[in-house]
Amino acid sequence: MLRECATSYTSALVLEDERHHKLLDALIRLCIQLRPLYGSPAIIRTDPAHGFKSLVNDQLLQHHRIVLELGN
């Protein structure tokens, strides 16, 4: 589930599992819907799950201007 901060618009995808490549695909698909292609980076706040930890400096996320911030 992804929630935009200013309007609280929420979008979600159902995943088969929580492996990092599935999370990567879902983050990109959800973010593309919510922000302009040439705007500021999307900052995604997540829990510190192992799948998200492996995506913190992912090149594909950086290419799509998506930044992950891991919580506690």
C-alpha cells in the first residue's frame, strides 16, 4: 500500500511474496501513478524488512527517482 502525504490518496498492489524483486516492481508501479516523471524524487518510508533493506541504494529505483527511508 502506498499513501500520498498531501491528499492521502492510497494505492495498493497484492504481492505473491515479499522478495526484493517483487517489492522493487511494486514500488515502481505504484510511484509512477502518483508523481510526475520529471518532478522531485519520491520519498518512500518503509519498515526495516529485509526486502526493503536490500533496495535502499538500488540503481533502478534511483533511475526512477525513488528514495527509500527505512523506519525503525
